[in-house]
Amino acid sequence: LYEAYGPGGVALIIEGITDNKNRTIAEIRHILTKFGGKLAESGSVRYMFDKKGPDWLPKYPMEIADDKTKKQLENLFEALDENDDIQEIYSNLKNF
């Protein structure tokens, strides 16, 4: 489980399965940096979500009105989704 912030301060929880934690965290860090995000300290994002079964649901959903930020987030999610070690990506975005 990795905690991060994306463009616009969007909170992210990234779940993954890996055989090499160091490689995976380096890849996630690279992707986040490329699209305006950053890894967060453990616990700094998790408190914004409730764990319901296998899913993480946002306690404080937020909206992004800025089209540039929306595009950055779309590109970030796409890049993370293409990584084989990443299983799920959760955010606190409303209607995204």
C-alpha cells in the first residue's frame, strides 16, 4: 500500500503486489513526479479514507474544476494503471 498526493492535492491510495518493493516504489515515485504528484508519509493519506471490504472510500470527496489538473490526473491514473505491479488506485475525487 502506497500513499500519495496527485495534482491539485488529490489524495491517492495505490495498492500493489510486487516481488521487488524497491523497484516498485521507485517506479511509482517516477510516475507521480512526472505527472505532478508525490509520495506521502505513511498515514498521511490513509486517514482520509474508510476501508470497506476490499475498497477504500473517501471520507472527504473533492472536486477538481481546473481542466489542466483533470488532464494531469487522467494521465497519472493511466500511467499508474499501466504498471504491472499496481493492482488498484483509489482517490478522493468526486465524480471522476
